[in-house]
Amino acid sequence: MLLIKNIGLLATPLGSTVRCGAAQGEIKEYRSAAVLVDDEGMIAGVYENGELPEVECETLDAGGRLVTPGLVDAHTHLVFGGWRAHEVPLKIAGASYLDILNAGGGILNTLVNTRKATEDELFERSLGFLDEEFGFGVTTVEVKSGYGLNKETELKQLRVIRRLNEEAKQDVVSTFLGAHAVPAEFKGDPDGYIDYLIREVLPVVAEEKLADFCDVFTESSVFNVEQSKKLLLAAQKLGLPSKIHADEIDPLGGSELAGEIGAVSAEHLIATKDSGIAAMAKSKTVACLLPQTSLYLGKPFARARDMISAGVPVAIATDFNPGSCPSLNLQLSMNLGYLRYRMYPGEVLTAVTLNAACAIGMGEKVGSAEKGKQADLVIWNADELPMLLYRMGSNQVKTVIKKGKIYETH
Ligand code: NIG
Ligand code: FE
């Protein structure tokens, strides 16, 4: 048993399902709180107003600080070879993300380095990324494949993700993103590539239980709505629920498709139209917003306020990848959510805890500090949520607790 005591403020959303509309900002606040953790690393009780359980056990003094649930990063591409620092000057000179991709760079450049790397090399490097992210208070992470774009390398990436779940400190959820770009082998034939994925790759992914979700990049000069739908419905038949990279650059209809096929989440949504927002509200698809990508690509920020008003549950993540977001700092996404999405502190907290957990099928286990959930918690060098969101650029983590295990970071 472990008793975390002297918590100045424990701030957490409640429940195991998505919070939307006004409920997105409803945060339970326990003052002068304590959390009791059992020997399995689960929360056994939450106490407030100086009340303490009568148990003899190890204690951890939170020093009157703010405590929240561990952060959940619901969208990363963290298994890849190489970097793409050379693209930034091209962008400064005026090239767009799609210009670089269409010239054989971008994702297709990372593909070369990911195909070259061995499984062990990818694993070690990705484990290092997860360690770095843990230091930012992130205790659960979703990781996508999508830099192999052939059977061999996609499966290699997915095996790495499964190994990360075994060996990293975090829980790691796996998403198959074989439809991330059209590889040179299928240049000009996206339909042929989608058919290849459905015929040759998806059945193995499902059979070997290598992924929890299937995702697709629905975008101009990548995959259109019909191709995306075909792949996602085939994956659903094999038991893989859907995610969609939708409206990142052009509003092709990805968010409308997310609503139509009941996708668990739609990602980016920078250019989403009213019809996409309405479709996602109806299906309670989580809008997984990635503000650091807007910053990095010099794009507008997603319409988070309109989404919340319409009843779409909103999550915020990093999008960590070598092209559009080389940052693992989820706190920076929170700062941008506060400042640029104009989300209130409670809404931002829900976006990186409970709603993010629900976006990756982990809402029953993590995402809130409640009896019966995993004891995944962060002690912050801050006393209130507005302070945490205000100090942009600093890592404000004091201590991370994962399944009841204590990791001092600062
Ligand atoms: O989410 N949009 C597609 N995928 C990533 C970028 C991947 C890359 O550029 O390597 C994203 O932004
Ligand atoms: Fe992404």
C-alpha cells in the first residue's frame, strides 16, 4: 500500500466515458487530499479535507502541490528512423507540407530510414522517446505505424509497439496506419495500395493482434474518402475500430466519414467544416486536436470552441513525428490548447486525461483519479490548474506515479 498525502489540490475529471459540451470542463476538485494505492497499483480510495484512512503504510508527501491524473498522449508516430530537420529551411523558403511529400520527401523520406533500421534499433530508440515523454508526465501513449508502407516494415513497427507496451513505463496502445502515404511501389495507384493493405497486411495485423485501431490519412494527394472508407470498414470487420487523420490540410470529408462510420476518434481537424463537426457530435467521435502541428506547419488552430459547443468530446495530443511535430512535450500542447483553442483549464485537463484515454480505448483503466482506476498520477510544481497552463515552456512535473510506482523527475 502507498498513501500519497498532503495534496493541496487533486483535480480530476470523473468517469470512464467521454465528457462533452459543458461536462468537458467539469472537474472534481479535492482540497487537502490524499490518495491510497493498493499493492496492485490501483487507487483504493480518495480522501479530502485533511481526512486520512487508518492504515500503516509507505507514504509520499505531495508538499501541498497540485496533483492530476497521469497525462495521456492519444496520438504519436514515435517509431521511426532518422529525422527530417533538413525540411525546415525548405518550409522557410516557401515549400508546403504536401509539396515536400509530393516531391518524394516527407513521410516517404522517413520510410527509407524506417525500412533500413532493425527491429531492435527501432525499439531502443522508441523506448528512449517514451522515457523522455514520461518525464513530461505522460503515463499512457498511443503509437502508430505508417513509416513502412509495406507488409514487412509495417509489421516490424507494430511488433516494436507491442514490445514497448511490455517494457516501457507507460501503457502503450497500438494503431495500424499502413495508409499513411502511397509508397513508390504503388505511385499513382492509391486504390491498388488500399487493396494490397486489405488483402495482404490487415489480416495478419488482426490475426497476430498487433494493433488496437486502424487509422488512415484522408488528405488531398494521399487517400480520398472512398479509399479511406473501404479500408476502415474492412478493418472494422476484423475487429479494429477506426481513427482518421481528417481535415489536416484540406476538408475532403474525413470528419463527416468519421461520424458516418462511428470512428472512435478523428485527428487534426484543422480545416473542419460545420458538417464535419455535426457528424462527429452525433457519433460522439473524439476530436483529437494537435495544436503543436498547427504551430509547426504554420496552419490555423482547430475550431475547438465550436466543437465543444456542438457537443464533440475534445482531446489534445502531441502528434510526435519527424515531420510536423518533433516535440514530445504534451504540456506545450496543453498551453496551446489554453491560449490558441481558448479552452478553459478544466476543459484542457479533460482533453489530456479522460477524453484522451477514451480516444484510445483506455477510459476504464486510466484518465481519472478514482477508486478502481490505475494509480497513474502527476505531482506538479504548481498549486492550481491555471498556473500549470500559464507557465508555457517549462516542464512543471515534480513526480510521476505509474501504477503506484514513484518516479521522481525534478
Ligand atoms: O499527423 N499527417 C500525417 N501524419 C503525420 C505527419 C507524419 C510525417 O510528416 O512524418 C501528422 O501530421
Ligand atoms: Fe498524426
